[in-house]
Amino acid sequence: MFIKCISNGRGFFNLDLHTSTKSFSVQELIKAKKQKKSFSTWIEKIVPFLLLLTAIVSVLTTLGIVLTLIVETFIFFDRVSIVEFLTAQKWYPFSQTQGSFGILPLVMGTLKVTVIAAVVAVPIGLGSAIFLSEYASDKTRRLIKPILEVLAGIPTIVYGFFALTFVTPILRELIPSLEIFNALSPGIVIGIMITPMIASLSEDALSSVPNAMREGALALGSTKLEVALKVVLPAAVSGITASIVLAVSRAIGETMIVAVAGGSTPNMNFDVTSSIQTMTAYIVQVSQGDAGYGTTIYYSIYAVGFTLFLFTLTMNLFAQFISRRFREEY
């Protein structure tokens, strides 16, 4: 573009504006537009199909797992009475005589470890969440929260050997009657492992509470602690409860920690100092080749796995119910 000034002899100038432009063919512009629109249309059609395919794969995988568990479990119950499975208090599948397949000792071992883990994780995780949400500065939160979440990335086999070689010797100094393989040590370590889940999810639930509720309580004369415990905590109870239930279900399904540090002695008592065996630990034991394919012991791992599946499914459904029942809309 350039501007040409022309004098008219009276002190004024006329501006002559010239613009240099590149000429385009109208047909070329229409063709380019159609090509671009055709590509966008193709993308719009293929992306929903790919997303539907991934959803179908996820659903079919879940159905395949559940179907396998059900079919193999029914084969087991053709050989072992379901009444014995649910009511017998002895689990001796490897007995030289007729084995005993009572699931209760395995359930008891699983519940002992889970309760210990919950006792450890809930106070620490919830306390950490309240601190990060209500007391910590932004700099402190950015420092502590990633460190907490790093614990969730540690392999569980590392946790297992940590429980066996570090936690158990310390506990044996405090409790001389504690056996090398016991329920207390893996329970504590599982509690440490699920703490980040409770802390992170609970902190998100607490942070979602509007600041107006905090400011209103402070304006009425409440202290910082009263605001945290009597205003913010009840307002976020649905998210906190859901995080605890999900963490407990994670503890129920934990495998390597109890397999390494818990032992392999199923017993029906409340003693946390003796060797135990959980449902997951039994599945690991049989999967290592202790039973031949097609034997009753082999099919028993599917019955135990199906029982474990029902436990975790119940916990997840309960978490969803709590989340919907007590959810607050702001």
C-alpha cells in the first residue's frame, strides 16, 4: 500500500490511495473451503466412533471378568457345598485328607488388616486434608501435597518388604510376643499406603466448600478450629466419606503387602500378633503353582476372588450412595 500526495496550488493536498492486492480465483477459494470442511466433518464422525469403541471395550472387559468369576465359581460349588464355604471355620485346602473350605478365616484375616489400616489412615489422612485446606499457605500446600501423593506411587511390593524388614522388627521390640508374620505390621503399612488417597480426595472435598461459609462463621465469632470442624467438615462430609470408603476398599484388595508380611496361616481369631492369611494372599499362594489345573483347590481361587469382588463392589456402591445421599449443592 502507498499514498500519493498531489498539490492543488492553494496549499492543500489531495490524497491518492493505491492498494496492491493479490487476486484470488473464487473457484479456488470455494474448493479450499470445501476441502477444509470435508476434513473437519470426517474428524467429527470418526472421533465419536473411537470413543464408543473404547467404552465398549471397557464394558466387555468388565463383563468378561465377572463372567469368568461366576462360571468358575459355580464349578467350585459343584464340588464343595456353598453352606460349608460360608459357615465352616477352617480353611485347609491342602490337607492330605478331605480339605476344608470355610472362607471365614480368610475373611477374618482380611478384616483384621483392613481395620488396622483404617485406624491408621483415617486420622492421618483426614488431619492432613484439614491442614492443607484450612491452615496451610499456598506455598506449603504446593510442597506437602505432592510429597503425600508420591506415597501412592510406591510399588506395593516395596511396601511389603518395608513392613517385613523395618516395621516388624520395631514392633517386636515393643511387643515381644509378636510373630515375624502378623496382622499388625502389614495393617499399619497398608494404612500408610492409603493415607494419600484419603488426604487428597478429602482435601478436594474441603476446598470445594465456598469461602462464604467460612467468612460467615468467622464473622459470627467462630475460631479457625471451630470453622474447620463445625462448618467446613460437615459441609464436605459426602466427599470425605466417599474417600474413606474407597480407601478401605483399596485396603481390602491389597495383595503384595499381606502376602509378604502377613504370612499364610488362616485362623479364626482376633489376635493381631500371629500369622494370618487374607483372601488376596491365598490367591497369590495358589497362583504360584501350589495346585494343579482343574483341581478343587484351583477352582477355589475363583470362589475366593468372587467373594473379594463382592466385598469391593459393596464398598464402592456404598461410597456412591453416601456421595449422592449427603452431597451438598452450592
